[in-house]
Amino acid sequence: MNRREFLGASIGALAVAAARPQDAEPVVDIHQHTDYGGKRDKAWKVTEPGRTNEQLIAHQRAMGVARTVLLPAGRDVACGSTHQGSANGLQGTCSGNEACRRLAKEHPDRFVFGANEVPDLPDAVETIEKELKAGAVVIGEQKFGVECDSPEMQKLYALAEQYGVPILMHWQHTTYNSGFDRFPKMLEKYPKVVFIGHAQTWWANIDKDHQDQSILYPKTKVAPGGWTDRYLSDYPNVYGDLSAGSGQNALSRDEDHAREFLKRHASKLLFGSDCTDTAGQGPGCIGAGTLALIRKLAPDREARNKILFENAKKLFRL
């Protein structure tokens, strides 16, 4: 190792150490994207590039993340399930299967990758299966305007069962993965499939009193027993992805409830970041903020370790 390599490795190690509290648990981030955070015009053309791979690596290092799951977008297409293109790039600039697979293959010690496609395209199953055969560890992030119990989605559930991988779904009322109240029928029909829930409607419904589904980031106190709380309790094949502002809001809106929620579901929750910043620390980084909340509110080290590492290691065979 020459002097430049030594200094680079030393600085990287110091950054990881500085990002973690002393004796902190190892961390797996189950929700990140490549080329994230740029802008597109109305024709879906990228007008402002997103975060580079180098910036993503630095971001994850700053958070103290050991392994990261890269979730690809489907292809760019104008159809009903992409809301005529507005959902392309996962409603942003996230890149697809090839970019995620390539980065994971270049840095196998840092990344694993998922497989994705617009679910109602004729070759969706074929496209996703190709990535699964190449080593993808999850289907998703499925973020499309479809019914959760549609024939197209059920083909993906069957594919997940065939390959023994989870499927990660973005739930957003009237926009992505509709039919949240009917979801248990799918959980019962596909008991061998691990479903990972994510996003606004998923996390708003930890609250039994959440009635207005158009409110995506509720700030009120939480009454236990909402749909999401019950799904996590009643179905062994349901897990929750704590990433993004929706996951952070679920923890911060009522910290007394969050302590009991993390205790109750420690074996069913997964840390993810899903943030677009390049810092990986400070108030502008959702991932760093969610990590801090988990470390603050989880009841003990055993629960923290499950949420931050062990559950992901089991589901993604890391």
C-alpha cells in the first residue's frame, strides 16, 4: 500500500468510526438508490444529475453502514402504472437494474442489488428473473400505480416465492400499490413470500385512529393497533422498512409509542435510509436521523442489533 492508499484507507476508517457511537452495532442499509436526487424535465430527460457512485459510497461510509441494498427503478415508459411517466426513475432520477448490478459487482463488500420492473409490462417477470439469476436479493422497490392484488403483482409474488427473495413495496394512497385494506388476502395467499412494507401509507397506518388516508405524514399521537401494527403482529411474512421521511416520522411523531413499537416488532423491522443527500450525517440526512432515533428509542442492544443488522442479514442472506 502506497502513501496515498494508506491515507485514503485511514481517512475512510476514521469517517466510519466518527459516524458511529462507541461500541455501536453494525449497520445494514436496506434502501438506497443509484444516481439519486437529480431532476428530470416533463419528457423524463435528466436535466440535473443525481448523486454519483463515489458520493453514495462516501455517504454510506459517513453513516457507518457496512452493507447496502441497492434498489433499482423500472424502465422509463408512459403507461397507467407509471402515471404516464411521472413514476419513472421511482418518481425521480434513480437508475435501473444495470446500474445497481454493476456497482454491486464492483464493490461486493459494500453493496448487494435488487431487481425491478414496471409490473404490468409484458416482459416484467422475464426482466426481473434475469436479475435474480444474476444474484439480486430482493424484488423492488415496487413503486407503481397498481392494485396490490392485481394479476400483474401476483405474478411478482409468485416469482419472489420461486426464488426465495423478499419483495419491497412502496405504499402511497391513491398513487402506488392501492388496496392496503385488502393486503392480508395476499399475505395469506403467499405465506412463503416475505413482504417488506415502506412509505407513507404503510407508516401512517401504525395508528389505529388514522382515518383520513390522504394525510400521508400525520403528526398526532399514536394509538396502537393500526393496520400496519396488526400486519406486523399477525403475519410472520411481513416486515417494515424504516427508511425515508415516512419511517422517520413514524418514530418521531410519538416517541413513547415508538419505544413500545420498536420493542414489540424488533424482529420485524429493518433500517433503511432512502435519502438523497451526499453528507451522510447532520440534520440534512434522513438516514443519519433515523439511525439516531433507533439508537435512542430501541429498548436494548439486542433489539437495536436486530433492527440495524440481524433481520437484514437473515432476509437478504448477507
